[in-house]
Amino acid sequence: MVDFVLSCLLGFITVAIAVLGGYISSSNRKHRIAFYALGAISVALILITGYRNFRVQVVADIAQQRLASSVDNLGRATGEIARVQELNTQLQQRLLEQSQNITSLAQENISQVTGRGTFCYFIVAPNLGAGNPISFPLQVLVRGKYPMREVSSASPALGFSWTPNCDENGWKITRRCL
């Protein structure tokens, strides 16, 4: 608004200078009328230019306020995006940990079912054999962390087969002669 008022004052001062100059410098009436007319046209143009500048300044002020509001909103949105990204990162980390736990539990379950790394072996004590026919003591030993299930063995050369059964009391060996 200040720019508009200053433009108006400039226009009026220009008119006053034109009137004064025309009155002083010319004794011919036609020249003075032309001088006054041109002065009036210049004043009109100055006023139009001042008003247009005022409107441009109003629009620029509104645009500046909107820009400041948009920048403020963008700052808040950026903060919210950062917060959500942090939560997403934490969630992904927890999902990775859960996935590792599930993988570990699945491997443990497979090991429990298959007896992973566990084996059995026989120890025969031939020097302790007795009876008719001669029989020898046979020990079946199991080594490993996991239980063995549904394992059977047969040895026609030794004349036996066995199947270990696991119940709540532990291993129970069933011996059958071939």
C-alpha cells in the first residue's frame, strides 16, 4: 500500500512540475495546452503503473505467505516421514530377529525329528561269551545331542536284529534272534 501512495505522490509532483514548467516557459497558449495534456497523460500512466505495481506486490505477498506455509508444512511432513521411517526400520529389525528365531526353532525341530549328528554303535564283548549256543553280550551305545527314533539294525553274521524304542523311561532294546 505504501508503494501505491508513493507512486500517486510522484504523479502529482510530476503534474505540478509540468504545470509550472508549461506556465513559465511558454507564452503561446497551444504549447501550454499540449504541455499540460502530456503532463496529465504522464500522471495517468504513473498512477496506472503504481496501481499495477501495488497489485503485483499484493499477489507476491500472498504467494510469499503460501510459500512460507508450504515450507513449514513440508518441514513437519519431513519430520513425520523420518519418524515413520524410524518405526519402519525398527519393525524390520524385529522381523529379522523373529525370522532368525523361527529359523533357529525350525532347525532345532528338524534336528529333534531326524536325530541330527546322533549315532549309535555296538560293542561286542567276545571274551564274555557263554552258553550253548554261545551268546555274547552286546551293548548298544548312542552318542549325540538328539534322540534317535525308528532306527533298526540287523546283522545276519551275528544272528540278531534290534529296534530301539524310545518311551518316557528312555531306551528299551528289543532283541530278536534271526
